[in-house]
Amino acid sequence: MRSFKGKTYWLVGASEGLGAALAHKLSAAGATLILSARSEDKLQALADDLPGEARALAMDVSDTESVTVAAKAAGEVDGVVFLAGVYWPMPATEWDADAATAMADINFTGLVRVVGACVPSMVARNTGHIVITGSLSGFRGLPGAIGYAASKAGTMALAESMYADLKDTGVDVQLANPGFIKTRLTDKNDFKMPFIMEPDEAAEEMIAHMRSDRFKKSFPRVFSWVFRVSQFMPDWMYYRLFA
């Protein structure tokens, strides 16, 4: 079981929701935290509220220079958890180019920027822990999820490729795929969200996964079965059920 005591973790997307809830759990477990998001005020308030050592480091994952500067300021860390994400419900019939581009640029390309700034030094030191947040929505294309489902599918594929390349090294890669979490993002949805979790509940799933030696965890477990089974459905069946 992995211990966080005495370790330094960089949480990207930590200002609210799942990120903030996970920060509380990691801090209570003894980790020193570097908290990043765009809102420095929210980050500082969170840092002040944590039981352990933490510092705020404002960063915009959609800006390469901002990520480069923040990574340098963070220095050598033991682990990086990428939780940053934006979401707007959007069917292809109501395409919003700016929103779709933002979801791709923050949810996926933002991840590429962050791991690109951290992985080389971890590989050189042959030690590190990278945790990537995917989504149940990334298993197959979903209606009304232009931008979001594709960006999460990209993050999940990237995590899988990284795991394949690094599994025999000292750098651990993990992927967490949560379902609906009650945040300001899911508040935008006007449909019933089965098995919706509170941020603290989802953070408990996350930290349990981070303590383990497993690569991938999709949760809530029962709800995740629907999405995992959907990968094996023929198209006619899948689109009849999901569209």
C-alpha cells in the first residue's frame, strides 16, 4: 500500500470539487501539497484550511508558458494528480466551437502540457507517481457530449500509453474514471444523473485507488459496468440504447 507521508504531490485542478476534496484527504494522510488552478484566491483559502503543509501555485493549463513557469516553481515532486477540466453539455446540432475547443484544450491538451513538464524528470530519476482523471463518458461517444467525451477519451488513451511505456520503470501511472460528481459542472445538466456522487465520496474512491498498485479504476462500480459493457456492443445496439 502506497504511503503519502513525507511525499510532495502537485494537484492540478485543486480549487474546488473533487480536487479540493482530494486535497483534504491527501493532506490528512501526510502529504505536502502544491495546489494549482487558475483562481489563486480559492487555492490559498484551500491551502489555509488543510491540516498539513500546502502552498498555492496559480496556473492556467491552457497556456504553455504558464505550465512551464509553474512546473519550474513546483520543482521535483513525488506525484502529480491531474484533475483540471471544463464541461458544457453540447449536442452536434448545437455546436459551440469556442466551448468545444476549450474542452479539448483544457481537458486533454492541458494534461499533455502538464505531464510533458513533469514526466522527463521523473523518468530521469526513475521515480514518480502520475494520476490521470478520465471519465466514464470516455469509454464510447455519447449524445450531447461533443468536446467532453472526446477529450476524456483522449486522456484515457494517453494514460494507457504512458502506463504501457512506464510500467516496468520506477514511475507509476494510474487512471481514475469517475461517473457523475455533484459540482458546478454537473449542475449544468438538465437530465437525471444516476449514481451521482458527492465530491468527498469520489475523493475517497480516488485516494483508495492511489494507495493501490492497480492501474485503472472506474467508479461507481455498478454504474461503470454499463459503460464498460457498452464497448462490446454492436453499433446498432449501442446507439439504440444510448442515443
